[in-house]
Amino acid sequence: MATPAARWLPSVLLVALSGCCAAGPPAPPSHLQCYRQCHETHCLGGIQCIWDPEPDPKIPTNYSLHWEPASSEDGHATSGTSQSGFIGRKDFSHGELRVWVQARNQYGSAKSEEIVFNTEDIIKPLPPKFSSSYQEPLEIHWNTTCAQLAIGTCEVRHRTEEDRDWPGHESGLHGVYTFLDPQPGTVYEFQVRCACMTGLTSDWSTILRIKSAESAPVGEVDVWRDCGMSTTSQDCFLTWKNLSNSQARGLILGYEVRIVYNNGTSSLMNMSTAEPSSHLVYDDMKWCLDSPLKDLLSASVSAYNALGATVPSYLAMPRRAGKEPNDQPMYLQMNQDNLTVSWDGPAQLSDKLKEYVVQYKEAGCPPGQGFDWIKVNKSQTTAFFKGQFKKSTQYQVSLLAVSSSHQVHQLASVAGYSSQTTPSAVPLFEVSSIGATDVTLSWEPVPISKQNGLILYYQIGLNTQEVYNVSASPQQKKMSFNVEHLRPGQSYVVWIKAVTAAGPGENVTTDFKTNSSQDADLLSIVLKVVLPVIFLIFFLLAVVLWFCRRGNKVCPLMSRCLYEKVPDPGNSHIFRQLKHQINEPLDWICIPHEPQPKISVLEVVEKKSQASDSDGLTKPVVGDGCSQMNCQNDQKEDAVTDECDRTDRRYGREEYSKMVDSDEEKDGCWSSLEEENISSGYEKHFMPTAQEIL
């Protein structure tokens, strides 16, 4: 036994399905045509009718063909397919007929418009057949039949292989057509239809393709450079487009590429299109060299066929790389099918400006791929690209100006997306420095290939309390942000995520703990007190050293640390005599450097022989036979010896032996100066020995 719910459920489903299918009578058929088909020897007696049914009917629909003599209402009907019907010869009489089509479904019927015609006026011949064609001049021939009827005129239409429409039409022809002034080396498509003297025009014939005669190419090759995502990069690759058929005027056999280097040398490369070399990459009607243009001054490209070559197309290379100004406003309208770029033109056009170049580069694509450009007149401010732009993929769109001297300057460069989604997470997020009340966070930006849209800013959150929006521009290799007003010795959890127009991406989280207040105070003391004191000490030492050296003076105060290897003049006999003449303490005297000081003369001679003393000591003999020990005894009788000893002990210096001044050369021993064996002598300590000289 069925429940109440089971009884009304089918009714609900029926109502739902009826509403879904938009129930109602069918649409009336349209474009009804009727004709009698003629062959080469005879014409068919029956009448063929065709029409256009309702497009994609939701409900099954039946079609029926109706006719009756125009002078009576003795009608006939026959069922047919959804697009055509046939009236047999026995079902009508020659004369005028009225014909219509009726469509019917379960909700009603609809009738097409009626057509009235004479059965003798609807004879339709078969489509013509091409018999021959010629290249020069470009000419086609065809044949057509009308059975026992006379042949009427024909109509020809033509287009290039690249066209979709048929822009050319010629009528009133009879079996032949000559195409005047075709583009050289271009493939043309032709179709013909004819009519008999009475009746309808035939259907169009099959398409005939024929190539016009070749000639030398014209124009210039569209050459440019692919510098990746940055137009100022030095790693640029030479690229150029195929010539159009109207420019190629035949089969392009290859390209000649001439490279001029900065040192004045040049090289010529012949690139065949039939067998491209390993250095040439072809992609989507564009060619590209696989080596970067480094140390290049300029490049030129020309295309050639069997009959000639184009004028070389010149491209100047930038002398230096650098970031150019990017203040020209530029606007993008981009979807998956096309890209429209517009910009604000200058108030007054410059004579030095030749043209604009608008280009785009797909992120992550190798050289020569995902790249296109358009050169526009300097009076234009809009460029249009048609292509298949990928979703969530960055395209770097740039506007450049080319001067009359072929110099290139970037005006603007922006990133565009056909559609955007949420970005990926940042690859690295860390704490770079920690204080008591602040912390510095650093992170690596989301890579271009994973941004999935234009990143507007980065969101940083702290313990779900504070959220900071950090601008994503200018993008750097590593970005940072300083969070202040934190509590000392407190633990925090911090997160970051990138945000595009489609929304925020994934979070990346880390944690940290701020320093205690004692550590912060100690660090503050070190930074505020100790470091300035150390700096002041070094500054004072530098000032003292500068004052002492400014007049080429030697200061005893600094002799220990700065003049350790400079001999102390206080140990000289001359200086000791000078000290007795002036009553000034020696401790803080700075002796000026005299331009021509009186100096002691030291004569060093080679030892001839040695003599032995009675106590067994060996004495070297110098001069006229006076022994070194005797000479020393004579010299030690000088009155200044005691004072010298006191001075040496006073300044902590070693005692040096007396040295003889040039004023004292009255002693017979001065003719040959004694060489002392002890190492404490002033002259021995600072003067070279005879062995070192000889």
C-alpha cells in the first residue's frame, strides 16, 4: 500500500522537470527553400525542400512539410526529418505551389512562413567543377551543366589562406576568371557557383587553392630582444617574427643575422628555416637565438627567399644596465583571451621619438617563449594582444620608447594576471633580532611562480591581538618589519601570510621570547656609556699623535709606545753638553728637527791584529797601536761621566759608551775609532758594524 508521500512524489518530480525544460510550443522553422536538382543529362521531377529547425530543442519535436496549389486549398502533407522534406512528382502539378513547414510537440505547434514559386523556376544545377589553373597570370577555369537548359552566368569569390571571410566577389563570368594584381607568393582560395538561364543558382563549388608567383621579399623583419622579466637585464636574447605573406612574397629560405660587438668586430650567421641550427629556437611564428647578447653593440636581421632579401632590420643594444624610471601611468585589461594595454601619451610629440613598443613576458618561461611584442606608432596610446593567457600566472607588461637613433628607454612596467587566486606561503619566516620591548622579523617574499596573483601586502599577526599590514613593494630578496611596544621577558607567537585580490594565503608561524629588563638595562649601559668612553680615548690619542707629528717633532712622552726603535738623543755626548748649557729638565722636551744638525763622525776600519793584555784579555789594536781598553780608560776621565750615569739611571736606559765629537778630534786615538765589544754602547747599538758594512 502506497503512503501519501509516495503518491505525491512523482507529481513533484514532473513539475520540477517541466519547469527545468521550459515547457511550451516549439519555435517556427525558418529559411525554407525548395528546388529541383538537375544533373548533367536530366533534372529530377520531384521537389527538395530544406529549412532551419529550432536550435537544440529541449522537448522532442516532429516536423511535417505541407503544400497546395496556389489557386486552391487542396493541400497535401508529408512527414520529414528535422531539416528537409521531399515532394514526389506525382504529388503536385506544374504551376505555382504554396509550401510551408509545421513543427509540433506535446505542448502545441508552430508554422513557418509560406513560400510561393513556379515549379519551372526552381531548377538548380550542380556546383561547377574546376578544370585548370595557372600561376602567372593567376587564372582559373571551370565547367558547369544545366541538362537541356542553356547555361547562365557564374560568380567567383576568393580570399587568402589566412582570411576567414570572402572579401572578393566577381559575377557575370563564363567558365574562366583571371585574378589581377595578386600578392606574390600568396596562397589563394577560390569558389564558383553558376545558374542556368532560368532557375536558381547552384551551391558553391569545392575550394581551389593556388599559389601566386614569387618575388623578392619587401619590408623589414620585426626584430626585438627578450630580456626576461626585466627589460634592463643584460641577459637578453635576440628574437624576431616571421614575415607576413604579403611581405614574404614567397617561401622564406632563411635569415641573415649580423652581430656587431663593442670592440668593433662583427660576425655573420646564416639561419636556414628548412634545417634550423641548434642555436636557433622556433616557437609560435617567432625565432630566437639561444645565446645571450653580451658585449654587443648592435644586431640586424634580414630575410631572404629565392629571388632576393629584405633590408636589414637594425636593433641597438643598451650600453649599460640600470634601473630606469617607471613613472609613466599604464593601464591593463586582461583576461584569458586577450590583453589590452593603454597609457597616457605626451602632451606634445617629440621629433626624437620614433615609436612605442609594448611587450609581455610570462613568468618562468625560457628565452623566446611566453613572450610577444607590438610596435605601434608614436601617436597611438593603445595596444592589443590576442592569445591564451594562463590562470594565476604573472605576466610582466612593459612599455618602451624607441628614439630615431634606435635607442630604447623603458617608460613603465607592471605585473598583470588574467585571473588571480590566493597565494602560497612565504618560504622563510624568522626572528632576526630580539630586544626587551621590540623584535625584528624577516622573511623571504613568495616566489613569482607561486604568487598566483598580485600580492598587495603581507599580514603579520602577534598573539591574535595585533595585526599589521606590511606593503609588498618594493619587493626585495629579504624583507623585514620591526614590532615595538612588547613586554620584557614575555613569550609571543607570530604569524605571516601574503594577500592578493583573491584573499590571504597560508599562515607561517614562529615564536620568540623578549629579553628581560635587567639584560636590557645592562645592554643599554654598554651601548650608552662604555662605547662612548672607548671612542673618546681613541679620539684623544689620535689628537695627541697629530699635534706631535704636525711639526716633525719627537716627543719623549710617546717614545716608548710610538717611537720604540728611535734612538734616545739624551745618551749622546753632544746632547749632554747641550743640557749643561740650558737649565731645562729633559723629561718633557721635544727636540726640533734641525735641517742641518751637527752630527758625530764615526770611522770604521778593518781590524789588523790583536794584542794580549797581561791579565789574559785580548785587546784589538786600532789606529797607531793604542789598545781599545786604554782608549776607553782615557775617555772615561771625562767630567760628564757621572752626570751621564745619573741620567741613564734616571730614565731606565742602558749605559752607553762615550762617543767622540768631531770637535774632540785632538786625541791620537780618534784617527781610528775603537770598536767596543760590549753591546751597550750608544753607537754600537744604533750604528752598523764593520762586518755589516764590508
